[in-house]
Amino acid sequence: MPEFRETTLSNGLRVAAEIDSRGYSAALGYFVQAGSRNETDQQSGLSHFLEHMMFKGTEKRSAADVSRELDELGGQGNAYTTEEQTVYYATVLPKFQDKLVDLLTDMLSPALSNEEFEVERKVILEEIAKYEDQPPFGAFERSMEVHYGPRGLGRRVLGTAESIRAMTASKMREYFSTMYRPDNMVLAATGNIDFDGLVNQVEKLTISWNSRPDVSSVGFQPDDPQTLPDGIALDHHLYVPDLHQSYLVRIGDGPSESSSDRYASRVLASILGDEGGSRMFWDLIDTGRAEVATVWPHEFTDCGAWFTYLVCSPDDLIANRKQIESIFNDVALHGVTDDELNQTINKASAGIIMQSERPSNRLFGLGSRWLTNQEHLSTDDRLNRIRSVTVDDVSSAAKTYFDGGHFNEIVVSSEEK
Amino acid sequence: MTVLVQPMPWLRTAAFSIAIRAGVDVEPRDLGGLSGLTCEMVQRGAGKHSSRDLVAIQDNLGMDRSSGVSVSTSNFGASMPAESLKEAIELYAQIVQNPHLPEDQLEDARMMSLQEIRANRDEPTHRVMQTLRQMHYGPVLGRPSNGTEEGISKITQSDVREFFESHYHAGESIIAIAGNVDSTLAYQWVEDSFGQWQSNPVTDQEAASGEGGYEHIHSDSSQTHIGFAYRTIPYGHPDYFRMRAGIGILSDGMSSRLFDRVREQQGLCYTVTASCHSLKQDAGVFGYAGTTPERAQQTLDVTLHEISHLVDDLNEAELRRWQTRIQSLLIMEQESSASRASSLASDYYQLGHPISTEELESAIEALTLDQVREYWKAHPPGDYRIVTLGPDRLSNPQDSHTSSVN
């Protein structure tokens, strides 16, 4: 069984690890509580832009050094940004642990040079353009904007082309100094990890992190809630020419990371929307009426959302939506069956076991949970929670979330509205 | 049927991968999509189980499953807790040998295929790469694995049955098993479940017939999506790793040339990649870059320039980084039964024999920079197939090269 260990360094940085000394690999990641929900209008897209800039050099290393060294470690490394977190991670052979820690830790003291900032701005604008071309053409971002409002949780992670064009390197430096403080971060590690070595090394490497200038007193320009941020619209219909399918995203309230019904909600999602054997699958996918018809809960720290996603021929959109509604009404009214529950628990348990086999898969749950809730769930804890979900739990979650309630819907199609 | 078993006793899981010689290359010309539709139909009930029974049993066994068709094979695979393996093998033996092929579900399966075709049309990257494959491998080997609207619409129940009866048999089929399993037991389970499966001769493969050229698809998209390809040697060729190392230096990792020189230094795009794809008789290097229209020509020119000039400044450190990367990947593959089972099956299909992780590691380790350089000098990339999708047509760098020489 993997062993869980954790500590807090003298500068406030928390370190959490799930150690399995038989593992073939070691996964490490810095988890920073900085996401789009922390940004103001003027900072829109900064968490993600900053994530890119961490690969662009430090005082000790050029951008090319960072990329080269990551590759020299043979690591599978990358980073991502969400509404609530920015995460930098890599998986390497255990013999490279020290070198990886040295590199990742140094990367988190970025040079943020003006030249690199200008080159990377172009890459971010390309990334925004890339997603504009990809199904479902920004429908998920739009649904969050409409549901939560265009600020806070509804703020899009990439920012808008307008906010990125207006961004300055000095705004980025301020944001960095405010958010990348050791007490706002977690270093997580899974797999074949030398924990004591890790803690000693990071203690030394991050000793100066607390002396970063605290600019939070500067105060960022507050947003005017009466206006829309640049580049944001709130229409529920998105027109895209020449589409062959139509796309529907529905968002309603759901469980948060600490809600007691979040495991029941996951089981409910599986019964309703899993690909290959759920109620929506049999009615809509197996019959060829839709290409995608699914539903899932997305947990944030203090609230949550249920997303419904439908992709089908434009002619079938209304009928399919009606069918999905009747599936939701039925489960809210009649709940789920023993057979459905058992089948789902068996499938989910196997999924947890398989997923836990690779240290890199375990890293994200560990780091993210430790950052927001200071909570660790071992593989067996998660198995126990899923296995203890009852028919009543699931039926009651269905009543909570699918018995009427407020939701928003975004439709993407080639039909002019 | 070839049976390959690799015990990985340190895992809690096991996985299998079945490959049957029923790929798109043996579809009748006018019935594009028949192999995919048949692959879907065999899973709609088999032996004494209905379609819904099959899913319930698979879920209760905890199987994470996949299926699909490629140029030459139909594939079925799953990973699961090791204790489910025996039943899972028995179940899939029923699926590929005794499917019901229920006529009353043919329309549903057909609709499913059409959904997929329509969805792919909304995906610019997919459209570009599919058009490119067709240009590269020609109309037979390059046909889309999910078929065409015309082909799918024409398929009848007897087409499905005929395809199944002609191509679902043990001849040249493979089952690869990896994970926490005793090999003697695993062979026995396969023998018991597949031992009676008839073995027929397999249709010879066609030669590829693609040609160089440039095709543009007009679209008012935000980016211009650029695909390019050229002919190369397949996996299994004695020089393969010399070629592959060059592609690795170009495109594997953050310090690779395309990522560094096209994206990081110039900010021309977010995505730029090149990778190798092998059939038994042919192969290609396939690349993609997406960028806003005003920078598309420059992106295409710079990308192809980097590929053509790979050998100008090759250095030892680049090769070493790539070798370390592959070594790490191979070691980490020991953590996943699914990944190992699928490599075993595809290696065997491509090479005609399994290759152990150690053999592969030493082949990679033994490569020298001179070998890579000599191979690339002797076989310079050329005769590109290029496809773009976006507001404006680009000029084909190969044409401008020709005219400047003239």
C-alpha cells in the first residue's frame, strides 16, 4: 500500500506525497491556487498566460535551458490552468527526482522578460484562435459566463483576444508576486519518491520565496459590474457557419468538492450519462439519434455544476432535448434501481483501481485536494466511498439536482437566430 | 490465431488486445464504412447475450473497453482488474465468433456511423488530416476508417453478414494479453475459447498509391489548419529507428526543433507536430500546424524548412535526449497492462514477431548520430502532400522551389 506523508516547510509551502517504493516512476507537481476566478477584468487570462511564461526562463536558466533540461530528464511534463488552480507537473524515472525538483522549483521563479512575454502573447492568441475552430466552439465557456456571470467562476481561463492584446508584462509581475506565495501553493508527489530527500531539497531551494515583494497592497483596479469585460458576450445562441451538427450545453447547480452527495452524484452521472451503457446511451447514442449525449457533475471548491452535453443533427435537437428532459424527470421522480447501482459501483471501483496504477494519474487528485481542503483520500478511501453509496443516496441526489431547478442552455448551430 | 502473453505480476490489472484482419482495406470499394459498421454490429449481442446483457456483464467485470477499425485490422481491447480476465476472454470470443448481427438494429448502427461522419466534418483538424491520408496512401489504403455517407447509406444486412463471414476468422488474427496473469492459464483460456475458430487465408494487401501535391479546403475559420506528409519507411524496416530518431529530434518534446523554432522562438503557432505512421507495406511522416491566416504561409515555409534542413546542425545532445525519452517511456509502460497489451499486438502485426522492451531499448540505445545523419542525407524528405483548410489558399513551397531553380 502506498504511504501518505505530508509536511509544511518553514516558509509555509505544503508538501504532500503518496509514496510507493515499488513504482517505476515518480510524479511531481506544484499546485498553485491561482485561476481565472481570481482575476479582474484587466487580468483576464493572466493565470494561464503566466503558466506559459514559467517555461520561458529564470535567472539561472534560459527558456531553451528549461525545455532542454525537461527533455533530458525524459519526463512527461506539462502544465494546465483551470478556474481555480495552475498546475506544473512532470513524471520521471525515480533516479531523476532531484534534478526534476531543482528544475521545477527554479521554473517557479520566472524571469518574465519583456521579450519572451511578447513572443508568448502570440502563442496565446493562437491558442484562443485554435479553440474558436473546435467543437463546441466555446459553448462551455459561454455556459459558465451566463450561469455565473462573466466574472469569478464564469471568467474564461484563456482570457479573450482583447484582454491578451491589452496585457502588459508589469501587470503579470504584480499578479505573480501576489499569487505565487508559498502559503498559496502545494508540492505534491506520487510514486517512487524519496520524501525526506524531497523535503530537504525544497526547503533549501524555496527559502527566499517569502521575500518576494508583496504587492497586494497596490490593489488592482476593481471591476465595474455594470459593464461587460472586453470581448465577452452573453447570448445563449452561438452562430457558426457551415456546421453539420448542432451542439447544446446545459449548466445547472451541482455538488461542490465538500458536498456530502458528491459521490452519489458521480454514481448518478454514470447511470444517466456514461458512454456505453447508461440511460442516455441506450436512448440516444445506441439508437444513432445523437453523437454525444451525456451528463456529469463538475465540482468547484465552494459550489458545483451539472453539465449536460448533446451533439446531434440540427433537425433532431429539439426532440433529443425533450428526450433528455424526460430522462431527468423520470430519475428525479422514480430514482434508480439496485441493478443500476451495483453495475455502476462495479465499473467505478474497477476504474479507480486501474487509474491508480500509474503515479502520474494519482498526482492530480492528491495535489488539488491537499491545496484546497488539506485532505487526502487514498485509493482505498475512494473505493470505500463509492462502494458505500446507496440507492437512496443516488435517488435523493437526483431529486436535488434534476427536479426542476435553475439552469442555462447554450446552443451552437448554423441556424441564424 | 497468434497468442502473446506477458505476465506483469506487480500489477492489479490485466488487459487484452485482439486484432482481426478485417480492416478498411478489404471493404468493397463502394461500401466505405462496412468494416466499422460490422465492428459495431458484432457488439450488439453474441452467444446467449443480448446487447444490453453484454454491457451489463462488461461493466460488472469492470472492463474499460475499446473497439475500432484501422486500415488493415478490426480491433477489440479492454483492461480490467486481473480477476476478471478469464470471463472477459470468454465473452469476447463469443463477440467475434458468434455475434447475433441483429437485423433490427442495423438502422441504429447506421445512424451512429453517420453521426460520427457529420461530427468529423465539423472538426477542421480531422478534415485536414483525413484528406491528407487519402492523398498520401491513395483511395484504397487512405480511405476514412469511419466510411463515407454514400457507402454507409448503401450497406445492407447481407453486406454486414458477408463481411463478417469472410473476414472474421482466426487467420492472421492476434490476441495479446498483459498484466497480472499466469501465462499457462492464459494460453489455456484462449485455447478453450478460440480453439475451434476457423482459420482462412487472408486477402493480400494492396500497394499504396498516393502522390505529392497540394489541396486547399476553403473555410472561414479562425486559424489556417495545415497538414503535410511525405513517404517514409515502415516500422520493421532495418533503418526504421534511424529515420524515427530524426522525427523525434524534430518533434518529440519541448526542446524538439519544431516546437522550439516554430513555436517558442517565433510564436507562430500553438500546435506544431510531426509523427510517423506505419502500414505493413508503406508509411508516412504526418505533420500538422495551426496558425492564424496571416502567418500561415510563413508557418508552412518555416516548418518544411526545418524538416528539410534537419541534418545541417544535428548534435549528439539532441539524439541523447530523444534516447532518454524513449527509454523512460518504455520503462513507464511497465505500469500499464493496457498499454503493454496494445504494443504487443501492434508490434506483432507490424513485425511478424513480438519485441521485448529490452530488445527495443537496446536498438534505440545503439543508434549513433552518424547513422541518423547518413540515413537522412540518403533519404531527404520530399514530394510532400500538403492540405490546408482556412480562408485563403497558400502557395506550395515545393512549387516556388522548382521555379526558383528554373
